[in-house]
Amino acid sequence: MGVTGLGLLIVAFDAFRVGTLLIGLAMIGGAVLRWALPSVGMLAVRSRFTDMITYGGLGAAILLLSLMAQPHPWLKVPFLEDILHFTV
């Protein structure tokens, strides 16, 4: 939660890409911690598998979107521009 809070603080100070990268990494770190910790006691409302898939998937999506954010994306996916031209 601390890394996510730091990421949100960095986003608030106008460093969007770095802040969202931290948030995505924190989500993936949460998935790894959920996998590594055998029992979470009374906090276990969902299954471990559900938590890992949800945290990992959302973290990966946030990382991917932050790398592709405009202007000057760090990651360029060539076929996405073609899809955009076909839909508009």
C-alpha cells in the first residue's frame, strides 16, 4: 500500500508515467506476496488464485498502459495504430 500511495503522490506532482509504473509494480508485488504467504487468516475472503489473477492482471494492464501513454510512449505496438485507423 505504501508503494501505491507513493505512486499516487508522484502522479499528483505531475510525473504521470513514473507514478503509474509504481502503481502497476505494486499490484504485481501484491500478487507475488499473495502467492508467497500461505495463510492470511480472517482476511481471506477470496481464494488465493482469484487474488493473484486479479492483482497480476490489473498490475500488468496498468504497466502496459503507462508504457504506451501519450505523448512520447516508451512502448510502441505497431498494430494498434492500424486498429485505430480502421475504427475511426
